[in-house]
Amino acid sequence: MTITDDILELSARWAAAEQRADTAELDLITTDDFTLVGPLGFVLDKPRWLARYRAGGLVIKALTWHDVTVREYGNAAVAVGVHTQEAEFQGTSVDGSFRATHIFAHDGLRWALAGMHLSPIGAMPFQSPAS
């Protein structure tokens, strides 16, 4: 199994755990200092990220993580893909597709999700001149 395979497998576990609101699994597969940067620029540390599920405020109805590319950097890896969700936060729809960057770290024993950054997907505001 390659590092890319390991990262994609861990990513599938993450997406399934988010849909189940499985805070035990999410806690297990993330680093202690996990950080989420949300699509509107807010920052959540791991306890606050998990609390959204424990309190029932965030409900994920469907979540896909697709068009993923993985780059390996020794004991770190970066995956960039599209995170598409049907979800509600405190009763308000937060459906959408986001470009997402996931950062993974290997501690010598296992890979863990160390951070995520979500950005709304929009059109590129300019075109680079042709070379």
C-alpha cells in the first residue's frame, strides 16, 4: 500500500465519520492539535470542531470528498480535493461544494488528519497570459 492509498483510506474514514457524527472516530483519526479553517474564514480547534456534533448543532446529511490529489512530503502529506455536502448548522442549510485542503501527519506509527481548510469554489477572476 502506498502513502497515497493510506491517505485516501483515512480520508474515506473521515468522510464517513462526519456523516455519522461519530466523534469517537473523528477524535481517533485526528491529531491532538487538529485545526479547521471553515469556508467563511472561522477557525475551530479540535474540541470546538467535535463539539458541533456532540451538541447536535451540525448535521451532515451527505458528504463526498472527490477529485482528490495527494502530495507526499516525508512524514506529511497534503490532499486537495472537492468537499461537497448537504448539511445543516443549527437548523440553517450549509449545503455547498468547497475546495478543501487536508493536511496529514505521520507520527511514526500512523497517519492522522492534522488540519483542514475549506474555500468556496468560484470562477478564477483573471486569466494568466499564455506562455
